[in-house]
Amino acid sequence: MTDPSGRYVLSYNGELYNFHELRESLHHFWDFRTSGDTEVLLAGLVLHGESFLERMEGMWAFAFWDKRDENLFIARDRIGKKPLFYYHEKQLFSCASELSALACLSPIHFTEDLDSTADYLRYGYYLPGTTAYQNVHEVLPGHILKWSPDQGVRQKPYWSLPIGGFNGSKLQARKIFRDTFIQSVKRRLVADVEVGAFLSGGIDSSLIVAVLVKELGVQPKTFTIGFSDASFDETNYADLMAETCKTHHIVKRLEKMDKEELLALILDHSGQPFSDSSLLPTAMISQLASEYVKVVLSGDGGDELFSGYQRYQARVLMRWYSRLPRIVRKNIGGLINLFPEPMSHHSRSFLKKAHLFLDLLEQEQANTPYIAPLLYSPKDFQVLAPELVGKGHAPPGLPTETEAGSFFNMMATDALIYLPQDIMAKVDRASMAYSLETRAPFLDRRVIEHAFSLPPHWHRRGFSGKRILKEAFSDLLPAKIVKRRKQGFSVPIHRWFKEDLAYHLDALAREKESPLNLSTIHSMLKAHVEGRRDHAHRLWNIYIYFVWRNNLGNPDSVFRMQ
């Protein structure tokens, strides 16, 4: 969209939930020609420049070009819901919301960045600001980037995650959260089409549906994906919530992996490796929802903001475990390793959790700073990818260790890295593949800032997290939902690697040379197929890498090998 003078040009992807209020504040100074939020953003940037970002609530990536002065101003929303990639060289600058589109704009072929490959193998995704390709970057969440032919690129933050500072009582904190969250859900209903909701049966999506029905009087269509493997299936909880709220509930089951769907998601929509296997069911539920509605609400962000992940529980347990005599710890570890690691979901198996706990201990003992959950211990990574040891990027903008302690620091780090690089990337790529807009009430700026302003012990007591959330909304949710253990949106890939996916990975690994050790991959496959160790997530990480890397030489691909 251009302004009436033709001087300014805006390219924009996103949604401003408060655009009606913003329009009202601007209409005395701007003659609006349209009724949507794009012109509100254009007018705000023309009239107020970068300071207008402070007043915006929503999700966005935009490029704003001043044709007269030849200045480009691009920005991404605070928590990184919407993607924005760029490439620049000398007097050329290109930006796009998808890497495949950016590759079409670039005069060079994109080539693999081995530092980024090391990051991907360790974490399953790329660190903020980086991509799989050399000299191809991602605008950081909550940042402004400016470019001009004579000054080049300058990037700076316009928002940062505030930690601590709440001075009220716990009762006041609960009331503020409740009021703020209800208003956040209400803001995300602003649309000229029907708004539905994802419903996993977990507390976050259930809370959103409960607020819609019981606080706002909306009866949404709700959508759930189920699995034939009972340890991964949550449909009984979703059914309970749907029945409680009397929603129009639609369920579909994922029976097997669709390789063609996976290829399209990775190669066309992601444009780089992404090893969160829940990308597949997220795409499936997006496809299902898109047949009924064009906008849905999702529960993303609740775990990072309110201490929901089980790894935070492990951090508490680790403090107790470290006080045990060394011989006792050694014997406990040896006893756990005597038993094969179960293939069921970790939420249903104590032994599975024990094996995962030993993995975490090994990482802790290696003095590896917490950036995100590691897929491999430093020792295992060295065996798998000896060429990549010492490679990788330093993550930008990590919070310093706070007085609140390590688990609160983990929450903040997850909010700044895991949330945008994994969760938001997954939901955006999967939903946009089916032209479905997803909105996340937990990621309202006011909700985020309130959650991180609170004392950490208000979020968690012992092994129980999400204390503030549960206490603020216990009256809206069935006790069975409030008290259920954390599960997460997982896929039974352990079973797939006992079937034909093992042979497919073996064939891909042999197809071309790579920086990975082929014999190590074979050993992992053998241990998994024989049931001695659950390597499913590591094997999936490697499998997705080969799917992408082997395609780089495909003549039909916009990406190329060096």
C-alpha cells in the first residue's frame, strides 16, 4: 500500500488487534481510504515513525520504504509470531516472509551455513537472527532494522522482556492476570469472519475456550487432533472440555506420517530444517480448521510464561539430587541404565522421565549453559558430527542470571529463544500453509509483561507449575483439566522409526556426503529398532536435515549446494 503522495510504500503481514483505537487516534490527521488495519499501520508510520510501534498490539512483520530519501524501515512483532528474513550485499537489500521467496529475490544461490547446521543439530531449530544459509538473516523479535544504500544495515531493539518489579499481593496478581487475559482473548475476536479455537485438552487451550464461552458468551468451533497410540492421545480431555462448554467440536486422527506433506512443509513453507515433529499434526489441525473457519485462537505461550514445562521440574529435582553422596548418585544412574528406555510418551512413564533426567544431568555436568533443550550431550554430539564441534552461533539477547534462580532464567530464555524459533515458527508455517490465521492470547504484551513481573515462586511450588494461572481461573475449568499432568503436543515417531522410516533415513544418509558420521547414525537406528534406547527425536532431527540437504542439489529447488 502507498500513501496518497506516493512517497511511502508499505508491505505488511500480520494483524493489529487494536487497530480501531489506533485509527481513532489518527483520523484527525489522516484521510482514511480503507477500513482495514494496513492503512492504520501506514498512517501511523508516516505520522509517527518508529515510535508508533509502542502503541501497536498484535503480530506483524513489515517493510516501510521512503522512496524520496531511500530509507527502508522493517520490524517484527515483540515475541516473533511473524517471520521476516533478509539478505543484503553492498547496495542490494531483499526481505521476505519466506526463505523460498527471498531466494527468488536474491542474485546468488543460498548455501549451507555449517555454524547454523551445528545449532540445528543441537536444538532442532536455528537460533534467533540466523538461518540455514550463509549471509541470510532473520530480523530478531522485538527489533527494528533500518537500511539505506549509503549506511547499510542497523538493527536495534524497541522492546525487551522485563523481569520482576511487581509490588502487589498475590491476590492482586491473580486478579490482574484474569482481567488482562480475558481482555486479550476479547481483542483477538476482532474479525469480520468467524473465529474458532484449537483445543488439545491441555490447560492453556482449555482456558481459552472456557473464557470464550463463560466470560465472553461466544460458542466457537473447536478442533482436536488425536493419535492411535494411547500415550500420545489427548482427545478424552479435549472431549471433556468441549462437552463442558458445549462447543461444536471437530476431531481428526493422525494414523501415519504423510511424507509428501512433510516435504512440502519443510522445503516449501519452512525453507530450512525444522525438527519439531509436531509440525505435522499442527499442519493437520490447521487443514481441518481451515475447512470451517479462517481464524483460530491457540494456547501457545502459556508454558513459557507460567512455568509449565517438565524440564523446570527437573531443575528443582536436580538441586535435591546434587546433595546426595556421589556413590548414591552413581548407583542410581547405573540402576536406571539397566532398564531399556520405554518408547511411550514421557508423561506416562516414570522410567522414561528418569532416562531424560540422566540426559539433563550429563548436560549440566558438562557445564553447558542453558540456551534451549539439547538433543545431544556434548559427548554424543562430538561422535555424531566431529566436523561441527566448536561451530555454532552465540544467541543474542539472553537474560543474565537473575536473583530469582536458574529455573526462572530458563523460563525467560525459553520465551526469547524456544518460543519464537520453535513454537511460533511451527504454528506460523503450518497454519499459513492452509491460509489459516492463528492468534495467541497468551502472547499479548500485557500478559507477557505481567507474567514475568511476578516472583518466581508464585509460578511454581515444588513440582507443580502454572500456579497463578490455575488459581486465577480454577472456577472456569473442570478439576480433571486443572490437575492433569503436562503432556505436550507430541507425535509417535518412535513407532515410525521401527517401521519404514528407518529404511528411508538409511537411504537418505547414504545418498550424499555430509558432516555427519554414518556409522553413528546406524548405531542409533539399531539401538532404537531393537528397543534398547529411544532415539526417535534425535533420528527425526537427522532425518529432516537429510530431507532438506539432499534437496539442495535438486534442479527444481530455488536453493543450491555450494
